[in-house]
Amino acid sequence: MVLKRTNPTLYYLQRTGFYLLVIVITLYLLVPFFWAVLTSFRKSGDLFLPPAQFIGAASTFGNYIDVFANPNFQKGLLFSLLVAVGSVVISLIFGSFAAYALGRFKFRFKSGVLYVILAVSVFPQIAVLGGLYTLISNLSLYNSPLGLILSYLIFTIPFTVWVLTSFVRDIPGELEEAALVDGASPLQTLFQVLFPVMMPALVTTGLLAFINAWNEYLFALTFTSTNRTVPVVIANYSGATQFDQPWGQIMAASIVVTVPLIILVLVFQRNIVSGLTAGAVKG
């Protein structure tokens, strides 16, 4: 308001530039998704039409019917759901205990442990691929959901521990002290007092870990041969011949696996925002 009073022209120029930037970023993010949705409703022969004719071409649900009728896609959905949910549940269980210890107790090398966890969370997957493949093979977990869950824990647990530790550290200590005075044990305090308060952070970390596990491709491609997750199934889609690529079905399958994630984010958006911003402002 001060800028508007002192220099109205500069104020309106800044506002116009801001909205133009928002429009450009929105188009940059949404146009590819819109084009993918459009492609999923088009026949194979319409994919090579000029853009204007392609947009106005007749729609069809044939691609979605073919995708849901594909047994590999059905199996991939169930396998991806099993692996993603399993890795998230294990990560939240171990991450909650670790975050409680790192956020509440004092012990030697605590800072070093946190830095190691942070380093592991940003470590490239390809760097540990060989050693992890040997471990999974020796444990006879190749091509099994347990093997894939074990590999996903490498990036879901460090992320969960790091986020939850920051959240636990900022929870008022009076809550824990009151529970201990009333005779609650540390475990009772964790489950009955801290967990309800940690719910926004648990939802945030769980949802983000689920998205990472759901979209993961490299480990799923390396550690499975027949039990494929959805990203690998979509990448291996092929047409009637080796030169025929069913882009309509590929886009339809991509939309099918993307829409549930969008719905989850929209449903839990308040928890995500409160979980990510918790502790950012000191009261």
C-alpha cells in the first residue's frame, strides 16, 4: 500500500509482472498435463494430426478400456500399492521412534547421526544399486515385494526421520512433562500424547514418501522381473509391432496412476502445509 501511494505506476507494473509470471508458470506446469489427458482420449490415427485438428478430434474411451483390461497393468497397480503402502508404514514406525529419540533425548554424536541421515537421503540411487542388488539377491528377495520394500526404505526412512525430528523438537516440552508426572511411560507418552500432535507431520511425510515410492522406477526395474510396478509396466508398453508405440494407452495409464496422487494431495493439503511449516515460526 505504501508503494501504491508513493508511485502508483510502479505498483501496477509490479502487480502486472507478478500476475504474468504466475500465468506463465501455471501454463508451463498444466499444459503438458492437459496434453497428456487429451492424448489419452484420442485414437492412434489422430496423434499425428496438426495441433488444431488434434484438439478438435473426436474423443474415445477406448484407451482407458484397453488399459484396465490389461492384466499386467492390473497386477502392476496392486503390486505398486502393496510396495508403496508397506514402505510408508515401516518408515513411519521406525521414523517416529527415531525422531522421538533424536528430538527429545541428548546423547553423544546426535548431530553426527542427523548429518548421516541427511547425507543418505540425498545420496543418488545409482550409487547404491550394485551393493543393494547383491544384498537382495543373497537374501533371496529378488522379484518379491519385500525386496522392493527393503530397497525403498533407503530413501523413505531418512526423509521421514529428518522431517519428524524437526517437528518433535519444536513440540512444547510441557506436554511430555505433564504426561510423565501423571505416571505415563515414555512409550505411552509417545503414543498417547505426541502422536496426536504429530499427526500433520505424519500425514505430510507419509504422503510424500508414498509419492516417491509410487513413482520410483530404477529400483523397481532392477529388482523385479515379472512382478512389475506401474512405472515399469507403463515404460514397457508396446504395440502390435516393435515400431508401434501406443501413446494413447500410455497416456491413459499415466493419467490413471497420477489422478489418485492429485486427489490425495488435495484432500490432505491443509495437513501438508501445516506439517511442512511446523516449527518455522517461533511463538
